[in-house]
Amino acid sequence: MPWLRKLTRRAGPTPVPRSSAEAPPHITARVRYELFFGITSEIILFSDQRTLKILDANDAAARAYGYTRAEFQELSINDLRLPGTESIVARHVSDAGGVHGTMFETVHVRKDGTTFPVEVVARTAWVEGQRIIISAIRDVTQRLRAAHHAERLTEVWRLATDPAIDEESRLFAMLRAGAAGISAGGRYVARLSHVDGSDVVVDAVTPEPRGVEDAGPGARFPLAGSLEARVLGAHRSIGWSDESSSAIGVPVDVAEERYALTFCSDEPSGELFTAEDEAFVEILGGFFASRLSQARLRRQLVHQIGHDRLTSLPNRAGLRQAVHRAIDEDHACTLVVIDLDAFDAVNETLGHLVADAVLVEVGAAFAGELRPGEFVARLEGDTFGLLLPGNDRAATGERIAVWRALFEQPFGVGDREGRKTARITACFGVATSPDDGTTFEKVLTNATSALRAAKARGPGRIAYFDRELERLVSHRRVLRAELRDAIERDEFELFYQPTVALATLRITGAEALLRWNHPTRGLLAPDEFIPFAQQEGSIRDIDRWVAQRTVAQVAELRDAPAGFRCYFNLSARTMDDGEFVPWLADVRERHPAAEDKLGIEITENAAMLDFERTQGALSELRRLGIRVAIDDFGTGYSSLAYLKRFPIDVMKIDRSFIEGIERDATARALVETLLAIAAQFGCATVAEGVETAEQLEWLQRTTCTAVQGYHLARPMPFVAFSASLSNMMPADQRPRSDR
């Protein structure tokens, strides 16, 4: 080769060694050329600039193109180019003669017809009058593949985080972008499958499959022998190809659920899947795992938002959606609010865990009776809501009868043996749409009003909302609004009802009773407004007003007899207020004249709502010198074992037991039993509601300590009560007695 001889002639003389022993081997220019030409990994081609005939190629070129070095010398550069790239080659052949040569990218063809992208760096050189193109060629398949993968991954991530795309569309868009990133040739179907036991459920597939297991979204087929089985068995990304198809996939684990992300084609792959392809699919699997995990968490949160944790039934929010859906679709519907009767007794006697178990059983029984179109939810506590289609009263009555029948059998309480049960009943309040309201809040309010009416009639009752109830609801709504400002307008007043000792028939104490001087309705008793105060949360402010006014007025009673005690009522919410006792201590310190004249009353049921907290509050009050009385004793559901642990000074026997004692032996026996219990606890007793001389005379023959009632004195304003103390009851005005 003349041009090669010219190149080797330029190598220069070989240096002469100092001695023959130190002489290095003689490396000729030809040897140097062959060494470099053979060991470099770069593809090197020498070609004639005029004819583009290949003059020589190195071993790296032979490996890349599949030709021998001898075969290369029968080819030209045009034989390696992809058809249609003539202009690219011509332009860059011209540029190769420049000072810096040229660099460009194109596509070359191997001996077997396959193609691959290349980067070409070319320069020309004159060798013995012949202009030679020296081309250094690099296969850039991996670089372009990596760039393509990176571009597709960026697109998948953009789709995964785009808030403007809904979840279903997002899944399909991510699959399409992922399929476009598979570098091996062919059209690939992307499929995301969920493994359910021994079956595969296809969640999404795009584009539509053509021959490779025609399974669209929602399709279900056996796992064994499927693409998913092969992917899941590999525990990592895996790709393969045979004479009819090719596929690549990766397992996707989300918590305890298993998915498979697969890309398959109904054509064999033109080239093998590389490690980069498998890494790309693994990263895609990570993206889908993150997306599926977020979707799973979102479903859980949505379920928690719309469902009750204890019973797993829908909650108030879930019922609201169901009612709104029915109303929006112009469907008539019926809302039934169900409340368990006296469920506080279950909490108090059996404990909260057992009560929760009963609620779970009740919820399961309700859910088991649902028909298509019906919906049940737990609203709060022991209150449930039932949505029925239509508003026909006869049909509603038939369905409620089914639900009432559930309470004819006892419910389990969750014990290990399943032997213990609890018998309960429930009341039902019914309202319909559109007759009783066109919003969830309105229908629920009216159904709740009907429920109150049902509970007022006794356990296990049903009430339908009607116009009279609507009038009462409107009246109560106005009353609630007015109640909020009653304290600021100074509309409350205390009346005092004396307590008379049976032994002396003299006043030994009193009970402070709240009255509301309503600006238009006159003097209102507590029963007409206290329930609203408890619902609205203003009862604590009212209790503090009562306590402060009682302490201040009792301090003014200069003629009070020795041992005089005035008791005022406290609600359960105030007993639960950890700041009340210190506040009361401060109030009492400002009125030292009342320090030994005070007592509080709390109902038996209120005392049992939070036993530990109530016990602590009562003990603190006792340490302040304030006596404790249990009101309405005998009407609640408290356990005597618990009641015994309360620091109680006085038990007040409810008027319902006193009524009829002068003529009813059973009533007398009940009162005697209650008096005996009080004696065992070491408590004084006060009989409430004494309205006849006969009742008083019978009580004088018992161990009862004191009485209170209209026969002796009615509640009176503070001025009148103070005057009565100064005149203490004269002997000639005392009721007759055998004692």
C-alpha cells in the first residue's frame, strides 16, 4: 500500500542503544500501525475520498459490522450507510477536508442487515498524492438508548405527578409512555395486572392488544402459564423473545398486594433486551409502585373519612353523600334515625369494651338486612341512620318492622365463649324527602326531631315527622338562639325551695333552682331550656352563673340556722371540667360567710358518665367543705358497687317513688329499700315531691332525714326565702303528725 509506506516512512530512525544488552526490540512503523489499529476499541476505517472505497478497516470494525478485513476492501462507505442518507454522507465527506474535520451522527447497516446508530469523526490526509479519509466511528446505541429511557422516564414521572389528570387516565398515560420507552423493536402492549390468589386481574392495558393474550382492563384469567407468572417467578425485571413474540416485565409489590408490569409484543424482538432495558423497566416498576401505593393510601383515607372505624359501616359523611345523591337524582327517599334505648346503662354496667362489642353486633345485624338501594350508617355513639328508597309510609313501616324485629333477640357482647348477651331496644325517627326537606341537613334534623318524640313516648317506639313537630322544632331553634344571650341580658334568676327536717319540721337547708325570666314567654322552668343548653354547650356557663349567684346570696343569709346547707345543681359537663373546682374555690373565698353553707347536687346518671373523673371532682369538693348530694336516687342505672365509692353526704329520693306511698304498699316497700341502702352508705336522706299530709306523716315514721315538696313550701325568690328563714315555721302552722 503506497499510502501506508508513506506513513511508515515518516516514523524516523530508531535510536541506537548504548549496548547490545540494553537494546529494545526494533518496532517498525508498520508494527506500530498494526498494534494501534488492532487493539483500539474505536472503529477505524480508511477510505478514498474520491471513490469512498474502503482501503482498510480494523478488528473493531470487523466485530461491529460483521465483515472481515478483506471483505471491507471490497466495499465502499456507501455500502455501510442506511439507504436515504446519501446527502448526509456527501456533505460530511466534503467537510472532512476542513481544518478540524467533521463529526456527525447517522445510521449504519451491518452485514446481516440490522442497523445501529453511530457517531462519526472524519478527517482527510494526503498520502503519496492520494487523499484519504480517516474515520473514527463509535456505536452510540447505548447512549441514545439511555437518553431515550431518560426522556421516557421524565415523561412518566410528569404524568404521575400531574394534578390535572384523573387517576384512571393517569394510569393509562403512564403505561403508554412506558411502552414507548422499550428500546427493542416492535409495538408493545403495556399491561398492569393485579394478582388475586391464583388469578390475574388486568387493571389497565394500552394500547389494545393484538394477539398476545387479548386481555383488556378488568379481564381475569389464571395466573399459571401467563406472562405475569413468569415475571413474578423471576422476582426482578426479565425480558425474553421467541419466534412469535417478545416481552419484558417486572414485579411490583405494594404492601401485601402483588402486581406485574409487563410489556409484550406479538412479534419477535429484532434485538435482545439489554441490561439497560431491564433497568428502565425496573425504574418504571418503582414509579408504578409509588403511584399504586399513593392510590391505595388515598382509598384508605377516603374509606376512613366515609366510614366508622368501630363498626366499619359508613359514617355521617357517607350517609350525607348517599342522601345528596338520591336528592340530586330527583329520587324520593326516607331517612330513619335509630337510637338505642338506655344504652348508657350498657356502658355503665358492662363497660365500654362490651358496649363497643354490642355496637359492632348491632351494626352487623343492620348491614345484614339491607336490600338493594338501602344504605345504613353509624352517625355517632349508639345512633344509626338508615336510608330507604321512596317515601311511601306503608313500605317504610314494613321495613322498620324488620329492623325492630332484630331487637327481639339479645346481642352478643364479644366474650370468648359467645355466651353472654345484652338485651336492648331502639327508637326510630322518620323523615322523608322532598316532603320534609330537600337537603341532607334538613331531613336529618327532622328525622332527629321525630326520634326525640319517639323516645319521649318510651322505649322501642316509632315517630314520623309532621307539621306539629316542625312547629316545635322551630320553637326550640328560636329558644336556643335566645338562650345564648340570656346570661348577658341577666335574664336568669334563682328560686329557693326549702328542705325541712322531719324531726323538727324546721328549715335546715334549701335547693337553688334556676328560672329564666324570658322576655316574651315569662318565667320558664329548667326543663324547658336546660336540654338545649346541654346540646349547645352553654351549660357550663350557666352552671358557673348558678354557682356564683348561689354563693353570693347564701352569704347574705344572716338568719340561717346552724347546719344550714344550700345545694345547687351541676351538670355532667361541668363535673368533667377540670377548671371548675379551682374556680369555685376562688368564688367561695370571696364570700367567706357562705363557706360552711354550700352543697352541690348531681344526678345519678351524670355521676356515672365518667366514674373516675367524677369521683376525683367530688373528693376535691368535699375537701373544700362542700357537701355532695345524689339527686333522683333510684332512677338511674348505676351499680351500687360504684356508687358506694363516691363521697356522698345526702341521697335524694326521687318524687316518682314518693307518689302513692300513702296508698300503695309496693311504693312504700321501694322507699323503705332505698332508705335502707342510704343507711348502709351512712348518708342522710331527703324525700322529694312531698305534696300531701299523708305522705309527710308516713315518712315521719321512717328513717328519712328530711323532706322537700309543695306541701311544705314551693320554690320562692331569694327575698321571700330570706324572710322565711327569719320567721322559721311556727308550731301552730306545722303539718299534723303522729310523731
